[in-house]
Amino acid sequence: ATGSTAFLPFSHSAFNLYTNYDGNYAMFGDKSVKTQNSSNDTLSTFASFDSKNRLHIITINKVAKNTTVSLNLTKGFYSNASVVGFDSTNATITKRDSIKSTIAFNKCSYVLPPYSALHFVFTPVQLPQVTKAVTDSTNPNILKIFFSLPLNNTIINNNDIKIVGINGPITTSSAVITDSVITINLINAIANTDTSLY
């Protein structure tokens, strides 16, 4: 093909990336989200939420080389993302490597092929809610926080936990997660049960 007709398949795919990215008329979200780029000459990004609170991000690599994009996600927490798109070698929208276990603290990176347009769909994580917090009846230095969902068994960094009692901040020495309960060892005893969590 010659002239402008050579670009028609790419134009068609660019349109479908928003309106039919999976072949079943799945669409870019209808609630716009502000994005920021480090270089508009190299990369363009567009983001939105859909009715299921999934975060959609479309990235366009404008240069003739691989570009690694670092995504800092806000307004939610995410565990994985599906990726589809096309590049200069083929106008057909195809599935790309998904993002599964590489999202840490809502940050991840991805290598964009030269002259490519990719559509990321991030699935939100259901966050556990605190249901109650009580001190041990025999040891006021032990605080147990109960959550609505099971948590991963791990050691929590002390810097991630802030506890304020009626007499001021209370520092923690360690915290351990078991199922849906966090057990915290307090350094100084709680003088009363009016404890707030932040």
C-alpha cells in the first residue's frame, strides 16, 4: 500500500484501543484521571476509571526504541494488570505480557516497544477494614487489631504503624500478622483503653 492508506490499519487500531480493545467491545473507562509524564516528547499517557473501578492507562511510545515506563499509581491499590496493544511492526491489537506480581506499593515498570500504543487494565485490590482493636486482658503491652479480610502472614515494618493513645503516641517494638489479626507488642504500656489508630 502507498500513501495515506498504509496508515489506515494503525488508525483503526488506535480507535479500537479505546473502544474495543479486547474484540468484545471492552472500552476505556468513562471517568478521566489526570496523568503526568516526565517527557511529553517521548511518551503520552491517558488514564481513566471504569464502572468496576478498574484503572485504565494507555501509553504511547513516540520514539524508535524501547522505552521503560515507570508507573506510579494513585487513587487505589492494585495487584495485577492485563496489557494489550500494537506497535510499528503490526497494527493488530494483541495481548502482551501482563503485570502480575511486580506491583509494589502501587509502583511498577514496563518496557514499551518502539512506536507502540499499549492499554493497561489494573484490577483493584479489596482492602481489609479494621473491625476492632483490643488489648490483652493479662498483658496491656499486647494489642490485637482485627480486620474484615485475611492478611498475608508477614512481619510489618514498625514505620508502617502509628498508634496514638490518650496520653500521646505509643511506639511499637514488633507486629505479626496471623490470618486476619495483627498482634502488636507495645514498648510502653497503655494506661487506658481509649486507643485510636491512624
